[in-house]
Amino acid sequence: AVSSGSGLTDFEKLISIVEAIPLIKYICLDVANGYSEHFVEFVKAVHIRFPKHTLMAGNVVTGEMVEELLLSGADIIKVGIGPGSVCTTRIKTGVGYPQLSAVIECADSAHGLQGHIISDGGCSCPGDVAKAFGAGADFVMLGGMFAGHDQCAGDIIEKNGKKVKLFYGMSSDTAMKKHAGGVADYRASEGKTVEVPYRGDVENTVRDILGGLRSACTYVGAAKLKELSRRTTFIRVTQQHNTTFS
């Protein structure tokens, strides 16, 4: 797979990479704000250039834009604006959409056109992953839940006798200094940098998530993950779990 932005030089870079590596089957067009005519036209251009590749595009949070991108040639739409654990978009801009509501609405629109969606952000425990699938997501992206493991980027830092790893959003000061020479004068940082406890190999975390998903399926009577959305009903609660010993 290869990920690309939608800048002026990104199209040529994308062509060079895909032609140089024939094994690439998936192209992800990844921008923070998928609500622009330029991005829609970029999706169309990539689809025309690579019609046999699976094309992912986002991020958006409304059914109308999901349909627009699918009709422009995308196969899978990334859903989520502001829910990430190191994202500050909602604080800095006031823009966003509750992730569960976004997934429910966007999944309905996508599936009506035989498309798919990825729920991108907002999960902090295996139960959240189960809820995303239950809401209709075909895939779920995780960042914060995998941060701090051996397989994650970043060096292990010893601090106050404890091992930590830096974890930061791609719109943070840290990322912009690393990849773009700093935050431009006309922009604001929309991400934060945090120190995550070192957690070793990711295998145990993956097993915990998969175990939670399997158990969720048994509770609601789903024989497989794809059935989860047809077996679930969502209700509003004031307390998700007992916090006596938290």
C-alpha cells in the first residue's frame, strides 16, 4: 500500500512509486479535510490513472461526502475528523463530528453504493473497536492503542527510571518540524505530542483486541464480524463501566 496527499507534486510522486513497485495494490489518499473540490478532482484523477487499484480516500464525516467520493472513484472512505487521541482539531477549530454517529451515517451511505468505510480514530479500548464494527464500519484504524510498542516508530526514552516513547499527531508541531520545516505562519498546530509508556511487543495488545471482538460477537449472537452491525442496538448511557476500583 502507498499513502499520498493531494498537493501539486503528490500526483507525480504517486505515479513514480506505484510504477516502481508493481506489487502495490492499495492507494490511500489521506488528507485532514476531504471537503474540497480539489480533493474530489484528485480522487477522480488517481482513479482514472490506476483503475485496477483499491483506492481509499478521506477524511470525511457525512454521508453526502461519502457518496461524492465513492462516485468519484474511491472504493473505501476514511471517516473521522477530530476523534484521535493526539488530535486537537476540535479544540483549535471547533470542527468535528461524534465518531459513532459519523460511522453509523457514513456506513449507511457507503453500503448503499457498494462501498466501504474505515472508522479512523476515537478508540481507546477493545470495546470501542467492537462498537465501531457494530456501527457499520468495514475496517477500524487504531493509533493511540498501538502507541508505545516495539513496532511503532520512535526511540525508547528513559525518563525518571521509566521507559517511554514519543507519540504525536501528524498536524502537531513535532510532525511539522520533522516533515515540513515547521508550522507555517498562517496555520495552527492541530495535534499534540505525548509520552507513552513503553509497552513491548504489540502481539499481546492485538490478542486483547481480537479477544474482545470475539466475545462481543458471542454476546450479540453474531457468527462473524460482518454480522455485528446487524445484531447490535445502541443506547445512550451515563456510565460505561463500574469505576469503584479504577
